[in-house]
Amino acid sequence: MRYLQLLLLVFMLPLATYAQSEVEVKEGNVKMGKKKMWAFSATYRHDKSVTAAVLDKNMEDAKLKRSSRKKGVQAYKAAQWPAVSDTRGDYYYRVRSKKGKTTVYMVASKGYDNYVTTTNDAATAAKVTQYLQRLDGQIAAQEAIQQKEVEMKQLEAKNAAMAKELEASKEAQAKKAKEVRELRATQFAPAPVK
């Protein structure tokens, strides 16, 4: 019975992860800086700082160099991002947070305001959508890592405090042992003659 429960848990874990990563991606006009752009957006239940850190790490891992950062809009111009498209393009994203939810707006452009949409480039639009959906799992993993790091720091602090307490206890024990030795030495010492 125990084996069956474990087996069921092993098979259910990937399904839970897959269900978690199903994020709705919307498409529409968004104001990024001073311009209106056609963007793909997805809303996550994760912290804004973690979401932005994961996006930055993904761009760094893809070896994309940021062209500019203005009013929260990250721009990567004339960049080749194989995960999204084989051709060079301009990529923009912005992360916004409201009421505990974080929304990522991502724009892909073939240059000169030629924004990617599902009607003019379905393949690239599908890759951007998949990227935004997979991002949820990456953010959740990063949050789990950060949580475990916090727990490790707390345990290290607790261990340091316990080690300090143990050292103080050993010193107190050594002091008591010395006192006992001194008392025993005086107990069996001959009485002074007067």
C-alpha cells in the first residue's frame, strides 16, 4: 500500500507542475514608455522582484544585451533570441505588480515598429506565448530556492547560537569540575596543626 502511494505521488508531481504552468497569455496594445506597442501579457501570482530577476537571468543566459532601460521598459534591439525567433528582432518587456499579482508585458518586433502578432507571424507569437507560460514554473522554482536559502540562513544562525550556548555550557561544566576537584582536594587534606 505504501509503495502504491509513493508511486502515485511520483506520477502526480509532474501533473501538478504542468497544471501550475498553464498561464493565460493575452495579446493587445500596451503603452510602453511613450509608445503604444502590440504586446503579449501574462499575469503571475509571484513577487515582482523575483519575476524581474528571472527575466533578467533568462536574457543574460540567452546572451542578449540590453540596449536601454527607461521607465521600467527593458529593450533589447537587433537581438537574436533563438528561443523565440531565428531572425534578429527587437524585444521589450516590462514587469508590473498590483494587488499581489505580477504582470509581464513582452513585445517582439521585426524592427521599425513591425510588431509580431498572431496574425502576421504565428510561429513567433506561439514561441513568445510558450515562453511566458514556462516562465511561471521558472519563477516558482526561483521562489522555492530563495525560500530554502532563507531557511538555511535561519538554521545556520540557530546552529551558531546553539554552538555558542554549547561552548558556554562546556566552560561552565569545566569550571564546576574544577570546583569539585578543589573541594575534594581540601576534603582529604590533613588538618593544619596548631
